[in-house]
Amino acid sequence: MALSWKARRRWALFALLVALPLYIIVALNLIVLFDRPHFLIEIVIYVGLGILWAFPLKRIFRGISQPDPDAPPKG
């Protein structure tokens, strides 16, 4: 079942305002949970986690900046 354009916009907003800050908090706490690694390793971990969140959400964000394709034409 494909999500509608409006549903994808709502999920994208939820992901950016709620899920992404929670993901950042969890990522920071996971690093602190263990002994703090070397500076360069820590940067690699943060960059990897920073890229990792985008892959599952890629389909939600695709096309949401475009006008609603199902909206009736204005005129």
C-alpha cells in the first residue's frame, strides 16, 4: 500500500521534528555508554550514523517538495 502525498508530508515532518532528535540523543548516549573512542574513530561513527538515518526515510522524503499531484488543477 503506497502512502499518499499528504501522508508522506506528515511522516516527513514527524521524522524531522520528533524521530531525528530522538535518534541523535540515542546515538550520543550509545557512544558515551562505552569508553570514549579515539577522536578520529568517534568522528567516523558520527558521520556513519548521520548518513544511516537517511536510507530508511528516503522514500518518505522523495517528492514532498513538489505540488500535490492528486490536487485538482487551479484555474
